[in-house]
Amino acid sequence: MAIEHDFFGLLESGPDGSIFWSENVELGDQSVTVDLTAPDQDDVSQAALDIAASLVSSLEAIDRTARNGMVSELDDRTSEVTEYILQQQETLGEDIENLLVDISGDIRIDVIRSLQLMSMTILADEHGGSDPFAVLEYALDPDATDDVLLVNLDSAGDVLSVTSAD
């Protein structure tokens, strides 16, 4: 069986009923891997696919929302964002400046601005639920795949939480 959608095309299900779609999307001068997945195609509505398509189409705005969500957590000294920045400073030392795209004098903001959006995973079966509908993966150093921040979005594109990968 398969689902057809104007944006995603024909989404064929695997033998277990799951669906998967993947594409590289350009965001500025970088390429972002976008995956759409669901363990059971029967749990995926046309509305969920429409919202997923709008998230992919507005990746720049979604990225801005995610970064603003990270900035809003900087006041909390125990937040995952603050912990991530401190860990990056400790690990990289003065070499952190080589990874920053802009040096404003506020290292925390500079790190958030310099994070690269590596991927966005859309969990199409989570439309309207309390679990994340989309997860954006950010890294300061794209080669350090363990050192990432994950921004969890609901199906309205609002930030639910920011977590680290560990």
C-alpha cells in the first residue's frame, strides 16, 4: 500500500507498514537532511503530511524559531543549551573561535548562531500528540556527531524542548 501526497509524492510502505521519505534541502549555503518517517502508514493523516510539507518548505523560518528557542533557555544555568555551550567551550578551548561564524562578544549567542542544522526528522504519526512532531539536530562541529543539540517541535512548529543527544 502507499500514500500519495502533492509534496512528498508516492510514499510507499515497507513490509511492516512503515513509511520513510528522505531528501536533502538547501538552507543558505548548507544542505540539511530531511527525513519523514512513521512506523505505521495507517497512523499518518493527510493533515500531518500537509503540515510536514509546510515545515520542509519553511525550513528557514523553522530554523529561526528553533534558534530563538535555544536563546530563551540561556537564562537557565542548568538548561541543556547552557550545558552544551559550556561543554563545547571546555572541549574546544580557544579553538572554538575557529567554528564561530560571528564573534559579537557574547559567546553563548555566537555559539547558537554558529550551530549548523544537520537534519530534521518529521515523525508523521505524532501529529496533534504531545510527543515531538519534528526533531531538528544541530552541531557546532559537523564532524562531532555525538555533540549535538536536538530541538523538538510540535505540529504547529513551536518549540517543545531542547535536549542534548546524550
